[in-house]
Amino acid sequence: MTNMPEGGAIVYCEDAFNTPNGKTAHGLVRFTVRYDVLAVVDSVHAGSDAGEVLDGRPNGIPVVAGLKQGMEAAKAANKAATHMVVGLAPDGGRLSPAARADVKKAIELGLNVDSGLHDFLSDDPAFAKLAAANGIQIRDVRKPPSRDECHFFSGKIEEVTSVKVALLGTDSAVGKRTTAWKLVTALHEMGYTAELVGTGQTAWLQGARYSIMLDSLINDFVTGELEHAVHSAWSFSTPDVIVIEGQGSLLNPAYPGGFEIMAATRPDAIVLQHAPARRDYDGFPGYPIQPLAQQIDAVEKITGQRNVVAITVNHEDLPKEDIDCTCRSIHMITGLPVADPLVHTMEPVLKALRRFIER
């Protein structure tokens, strides 16, 4: 495994921090072992603390107007910036012309560039030439493996004895990955061993040791790669619990996800992340999100068992004073434990999982 952290990162999130298109930056600001995050680039919030903007709690990461200011902030903190990490997650995974110009600037400043977009920067001849001339590396972490490296589903998932928990959601960009990490951390604090199997670029950028890029894989190999990642986490780390990050949502019209995760990883339990104030699917006004009870029913019809064990809440657009009341209401409707991972502890979720871990 790579020694962590790999270097000091300036996270590029111009004009998108604290919006759904900045979710990769949000993940890195909240948690990463792969980098020491030194600054976030977003001229809209320049001069602010990234943690204060995102969660209302300062974390010492400054938001700056540009890459040069980010390097100056790192120098002022007696730290060296080594990487520009693209923290944008735009629809379709493509960079704007302005963002591409900033990638060029980063290379000229001598920063390695890590990107999780579908727009593979290392395939751009101009970027590749400039990177070679400046002795830096471009990593496109969403590049799929070659076909001869891919795995087909084999059934070896049945060998896995760790408890498998899938962290699914009722929409895309709803906080599944953040909650998955919160759950892993809470399990560690309870004395259990746990590993996160990442299924997207941000989890890899955060340092998940067992990761795939689900939405970049050839369809025939998606279930096999999921199975292989979970099996690898079990065979190399033998954790008590393996938490599997969800992608999209089961009924999302643009990003349907969860089918393959449920089929391939055979989860013992499912935690479902939900944004109760969100009415339409992320980025698709006019496409209403089905009621939570219907979402739970759809998941459990596919798995063939009642294995949604807890609901976790994303409180976006909820007044702070309404969060607890909303959680109680969801508990009354579903009968399941409910927690907001950014406000509450994960204790209700842990209680729901104990019967699987201690069986």
C-alpha cells in the first residue's frame, strides 16, 4: 500500500464549493488520509475557512481565490504544496475551459494533478507534454482498468465472513460516502475493525484502500469488480465489518445505482441515506423522488429480505431546529433507527448493526 499522506494538496473547486458539484472537495475537506489538505480554491468563498463554509465548524483549511494564493497559504503554514486535486464533480464529469486553463497553470507551477473526472487529463497531448516538461505526474483515477485486469463475478463473495454493510441512498449526491466513513470511524471507536470499499473517485482520493470506479467499468465486469474488492478487503484485512459505498440511487433516472452492489456483495445489512427536504432528483427538476417507504420497499424486494436496518439523514435545506423532529418523524413512519451523521452520533446505526456483528 502507498504510504499516506502522499503530499500536500490544493483542492480545486472554483465556483462550486458548498454546492452539489463540489462534493469531491467536500469529502477531502472533511476527511482524507491520502493528502494533507492545505487550501481550497473557490473565489466565491475566498477568505473563509473551508470547514466553516461547509459544516459551520472551522477546520483550519483556508479557501483562496486561486492556485497561487493556495501555494502562498501553504508556504505561510510552513508546508509544501505538491498536488492540485480536482475537487469538482460536474454533471458528466467534464471540465470547463476555465478549469482546464487552471490545470495548465497548476502544471506550470510544478503541482502534480490528480483528477477523478471522466475527462481524462493525461490523454490530452498538450497537458501530457507540459507535464513531462515540468517533471510532474497527472493521475486520472477514474480511468478504467484494461479488460484483461477486470474480474467477472465468480461466487467467491460467499467465502467472505466479515459483516457486509451497504450504504445506499435515495438520490445521488446525498452524502452516502460521508456517512460510510462516519460509520467506519464509529466502528473503530467501538473497538471493531472495519474497512471501506469505495466505489467512486472521491473515496479513492480520501485513501480508501479497496476501491473501484463503478461508473467507469464495462458493464459486464461491474459485479465481478465489486465482488473482488470486497473479497480483497476480507482476505487481506479480515475486518469485522466491510462498509460498501453506494452510488446514485435505485430509482434515480440518470444515475440508477445499487442493483449491482446488492447483487454482487450480498450485504447482510443496508443503511439508507435520505435527504427529506429534497423533492426532486439531484439536477433533474420535475423528476420527483419517490417516498422513503417506497424506496425501502424497492430495496428489500430486490434483496428478498428485510435488511434495511437504519436511515441516515442529510439535513440540507432543513432548519437546524427541525432536524431532530424530522428524524423522529422518519422513525415513526419507518420504525427504523434514524440519525443525522453530521449532527448526531452513529449510535442508533451501531445498535442496529450489533446483532449482525455479534452473532
